[in-house]
Amino acid sequence: MYAIIKQGGRQYKVTPGLTIRVDRLEAEVGQEITLNEVLFLADGESYRVGAPTVQGTAVKARVLLHDRAKKILVFKKKRRKGYHKAKGHRQDYTALKITSIEA
């Protein structure tokens, strides 16, 4: 069984026991949360496609930690002009462990 959920403007394919990283959520570590935006649900041979979401379906997840991703460098340059600029960015994220898919 798997589901495709929408969280923070992105879509994730989730199965029970999977750990995913989503944009930072306002939830305590160890808290159980419910993700209601299920776009697709597959269970063996049958599947359900939402329009836009599958009604009566939710994904339960537990918050593992809040952290920041590795730094990425953004570098701008204009050739032959002596212009260059470097910036760094670290994205905040929340790690979620999918506990169950309720259909």
C-alpha cells in the first residue's frame, strides 16, 4: 500500500515506515500529525485517484526532528566585468516517519 500526498507545495510517495523530509512544520518532536491531502491511494490491485483529493483518507506521521539541510552555494558572475557574488542557503526541514495510511 502506498499513497501520494501533497505537503508544502510538493508531492511525496509514502509507505508505512518510510521517513521523509518536508518543509519545517509547527509541531513538537514526537507529536503525531495527520496529513489530509492524499492525491492518490494504491492498495494491491485497486487504486483511487482524488479529484483533487481522495475523500476519507489520511496519512498519520510522527515528527522525528527539526533540522537544517546542508548548505548550498549560489554563485553569480558576469564575465569580463569583475563581478562575482556568492551566497549560501540552508533550508529548514522536519523529518517525518509515516506510521499508517488510513483509507
